[in-house]
Amino acid sequence: MSESEKKIDVTGLFCPEPVFRIKIEIEKMQAGETLTVSADDPAAEDDVSRWVTRNGHELLNMSKNDNIITFRIKKIK
């Protein structure tokens, strides 16, 4: 994992906590860095996707493995 790649695990947390944690982490990052997020809240799929779009970042990838949803978010600004 490079310096520009951060990871957070928000499994076990439910709306709005995953988005809140992502927001805090993104604010600490530089533009161009990537954040990988693991979540298991079923609402996170929509909540996180909407938050990323609304805040002008880029959702590079979203994948599901059983009940774990993994997001890769690129900070744009």
C-alpha cells in the first residue's frame, strides 16, 4: 500500500457513521490520494456513492464480497 493509499474499516457501523468516518478521512488527505473503505451496512452502497458524487470525488470501484462492500474513492479536490 503506497503512501497515497489509505484504508478504513467501518464494518459494524450504521448510517450515518460510515459516511461521517469517510468524510473525516477524506478531509485529512491530499487531492489524488485514494481511500479504500470496507463497510457492511446495506445502506452504505447508496449512501457512500451519493456522498462521493455530491462532494465531487470519484468512486473508482465498488465491490461486494458476501456482506462486505468495498469502495475505492479518489479525492479530487
